[in-house]
Amino acid sequence: MTEQHSAGVRRSLRIAGVGAATVTVFGLGAGGAANADAFVSLPDGQKVGAGVTISRTGEHAIVSPSLAANGAGRTVWVSGNAIAEVSVTPEGTVGPSNGASGGVGTNNSSTHGVSQLNTGYIVGCQVSIADNAISAGVSGGINLSGGSLGGSIGLKLGPGEVEFVQINYKDIRKPGTYSVEYQDAEIEIQGCAGYAQARAYTVVEIIGDHYSKTTLYGQPFSIG
């Protein structure tokens, strides 16, 4: 945990359940629980697809009241490591992105001439982003917000809105092991007066005659 997140008097409360994330609340002085950071430890995951095994390890989040100090915002710092073990892929040549026009689609992946690993977070305001919601197509037509490793990403979300936020990606030019590791990437949410959720996603697209797309979702967690 960085010094920024651990400053002040720390009081911890652990909440654990079967299959649930572990949450530690850090009180930051006289403000009490209303001004507390919550450290969320999230489970590892793995998904096997055609020609690829995707893993996510070391994922955790730190949820804070918004830096703008209003009731409709909050900030989350996310960390983790997304790994793709690719056994088969053509080399390909990087070209223009052929994703959906206007940056709208079901996630921020695009074949653009080579296979690719990309990872990020689905963020929703007053919307469940559990497995059944995703499989039912609730997240179709979602706006995409680009991000960069370790950078700050700002979102404005109203009730019922969901966005995919890309943290980073890596092109896959030949078989091998590829990873995207991120530490305290900041996502700031404004405009969401109700409850909010987030969950990680990692997508690997393999180009060629036997095209495949494999997605590993993380466990949903509350961001206040």
C-alpha cells in the first residue's frame, strides 16, 4: 500500500464470507467511517480458451471518497496482473483498429491485425454487473474510455449506466507468455448518487483462420 493510502490513524474491520472479497476499512482520523478508505482483496482467476490460458493474480482495490468531496463521487485505485499464455497465433501485422465505430462495443478489444491481450474494468452505477447480467447482454453498446497504465481515468456515470475502462493492452505477435501488470491505477467516478460496482475484465483475441476471443471476468466489488 502506498504512503498516500496509509496516512493517518488506521482502524481495521475485516468482513469475510464464502466466495466474498475481504474488505479492510482504514479510518483516516476525525472524519470517521464516512472518510475511510476500504481495501478490497480480490480472488485470483483463470479461464482456458482456444489457444490461450488467461490468469489474473494479485488483484486488489482501494476505494476512497471522491477527491472532489461530494456525495455523488468516489475514487478507486486498482492493482493486479493479467497474464495470457498463448500456444497458437499467427504473427500478423499491426494495422488500424477495426473496432466498432465511435468507440462503442462490448469491450475495448480489437483485432487490428495482430492477436491482443487487453485488460480493464467494468464500472456501473446502480446496475448489477454479475455474470447473469453480462451474459444477458445488459452491457451491450457501452461507451469505452481509454486509459493508460498507472494513469488517472475520470468517468461521469448516471443511474443505470455502465462503462468499460481499459487499463492497458499488449499485442501478441507470436506464441508465448504475455502480461499486463498495473499498480494503483486511479479511476474517479462522478455523478453516481446511488451504489456503484466494478469488476475486472481481461480479453484475449487470437486472429487467423481459427479466430477466438476468450474473456476472464473478475469478482464484482462495491465502490460505495
